[in-house]
Amino acid sequence: MLLSKKRYMPGLQILALCSLGLMFLLAIALRVSLYHVETSDYTVFLSQWYDFIQTHGGFAALKYNFSNYNTPYLYLLTLATYLPIPKLVAIKTISVIFDGVLGLFAYLILRLRYRRSYASVIGVLVILFAPTIFINSAAWGQSDAIYTAFCLASLYYLLKERPAWACVFFGLALSFKLQAIFFLPVLLMLLLKRKLRVKYLVLIPAVFLLMLAPAFIAGRNAWSLLTIYAGQIASGGVGGPFNAGGIGQFNARGPRQFNGGGAGQFNGGGPGGGGFSSSSFTLNAPSFYQWLPASAPEYWKWIGILLAAMFIVLVGVLIVKSKKQLTPAILLKVVLVFALAIPFLLPEMHERYFYLADVISIIYAFSFPRSFYIAVIMQLCSLFSYAPYFLNTQVVNLAYVAFAVLVITVITVADLVLALYPNIRKRAAVPVPAQSTGPQS
């Protein structure tokens, strides 16, 4: 399948195209088959936001502070309320559509490397059939595909050396989810290497503010719009202004708590789907906090933030000191390193926050086939991290899963260092000449 298209006989080419088309249809069918699943994130949050929008005049509801998500996602949710389709289908279809957008930009990135083969198409299929990708959208109803799709778009335009568009798409990514911040150091590295001008970075806050404008026009307070992400950080991403009654507020169950039986519903526990994480500083994310006891003092939170900042600075120093240019291959390695290391080091990460790493690791595997195991291990780690939420049990102890993430992070960092400093490999390969000991007596 990786052979040049020109080497295919016409009949085989048609068969290959039909097979690929069938696989894409199967990817859609797989997602539709999971539409019936209702999780606590749907019943406690998404479903109630949808109802609030419907009962408060559609777009007119945007003036209320009824959600802890940033408003661009609420715009899509509002549009969905005008469609003559069931609520659950409408909410999940938003995420599934962006699975397609995600696949499109993954294809464009791989296409830069594989211009005359089907490898880029196969790479997209691998992404679409990756368990954590279709579970996230079709079963969970989460919207991580949206910010990740725009991060891939930003990466694509960086590879095409079109920095203005790269910053525009990153601004869109940041507008949808704060987790897009894992991609921001990539832009900073290009700035340090003088591959990106400061004037282009101004586009990021400009796009972010522009995306808030419709809600502001609808009547929402400017301060509440600008502090949405601050509220997410303060609550660890599981709270919001909807647990105490009143206009735009809900008084239902606690964050991420399951709502009992019924078809398609899960019976788990509290935050993090049953609280299987050993430390309160992680919500089932395979981070180093899994190795800390539940009684770990508060200062560990700041240690993680400091470690993440130090890691970014260290990578920045390595890149600046290196005489190598940031080629597309090296840039992809930089993206994966940050997508792995930052959520591994930061506190209060959810299991879903390695979503960007899930996707980038697959693109990485197709770009560097010998490193295919990175994508396999990353996908398994994320899948095992999802298990406590969906199954209310640990398939594999999350402390071991975190260790596996550490291993592939170290491997990718070492690979990046060797790419930036190829002389290290050359010096190691040069044999040391044997020293003469003189004539023997």
C-alpha cells in the first residue's frame, strides 16, 4: 500500500480506492453505533446546556453564564438546537464532524511527506479508527477533536511556512479549549529561531477576542468572558457556575458523577470516574502525580507547574543552541515532545488531555516508521486511562500507565536531541583507537 500510485495497475488502483472509501464509511458507521451511549458528562453538563439554550431563546441564551466552556463551542451547540434531530445526536455530531476535520489536516500534513502513495490516506484511517479518537467523540460526546484539528491546521501551515495562517488557526484552537496551550511552545520555539515574527503572534489574541464577540454582543459581561479559562483552572476543569441554582445555573449532581442506571448510562463514582487516581492532583491522567500518595501536600501542584516551565525552557535552549534548522521532521518531533511532556508534568490533568499526543504520535509513526511503537504505546496508555471513567475500574494500574508515558517521553526527547545535535551520534560511532603499550618483555 505504500508503493507509488503510478505503479498500480488501473484495476488495482480502483480496488484500492474502493477499499479506502469503504473504510471511511465504516469509520462513520462505527461512530453512529455509539451514539446511544450517555455518560455523566452528557447528562450533567452538555445535555443541560443544550436545554438551557433551547429554553432561553437560542442565541439570546448566550448572554447568560451557564457553562464553563468557552463560547465558540456554545455557538456550535446553539446552532445544533435549531436542527430537527434528537439532542444526543446533535451534540455528538458536532464532535464527529470535527473528527473529519481532524482527519483532513492529518492527511494534508502526511501528504507533504507522501505525495505519491496512499500512506497519507492510511494514516488518516488509523487516526479515525484509533479507539480513543472515536470514543472521545461518539461515545463521550467530548469536543477534543475541535481544538486538536485546529492545532493540526496550525502545524500544517507552519510546515508550509505560512505563519500568519498558523497563528490564526492556533487562535481558533485556543478559543475552543485551553488544552491547545500544549501547542503554544511550538510557536515560541519558532520565534526563538527567528522563523516566526512577533507581529504574527498578535493574531492569536485577536482571533481569540473575535470569537468572544458574538456572546458579548448578545449581552454577556466582558469580564465573565475573559475569565472562563481562569475559572476552569480554579475548579480543575470539573466545576462551573451551574451547581447552585438561579438563572443559567444548575443544581443537579456533582461534577463527573454518574446518574444511575438506564440504557447507555454508566455507574461510576466521583471526579475522575470513580477516583482511581492515587493523588488529587490528577483526574485519571497518566502523569507523574499518579506516583504521589493521596496525602501529598499542596506544594506538589506548584512543583509540577515549575517542572513544566523548566522543561519548556530547556527545550528552548537546546533548539536555540543547535545549528540545525527546524526542518519539518524536527518540528514534528518538537510538537510530540511538548504534547507528551506538558500534560505529564502539569497538575489537575484529565485523562483526555493527552488527546493531542494521541493524534500527533500517529502522524509521528507514519513520518518515522521505525518509531511506530510510540503511537501504539500512547494509544494504549490513553485507553487504559479512559477505563476508570467508562468501566469504573482500572484495567491497568494508572501508576504503571504513567511510567509507560514517561518512557516514550524520554525516548522522543532523546530522539529530538539527536536530531538537533547529530554529532552526538557520530562521536558515539567513531571507534576509539587502541593505545600502544610498547614492546612486551
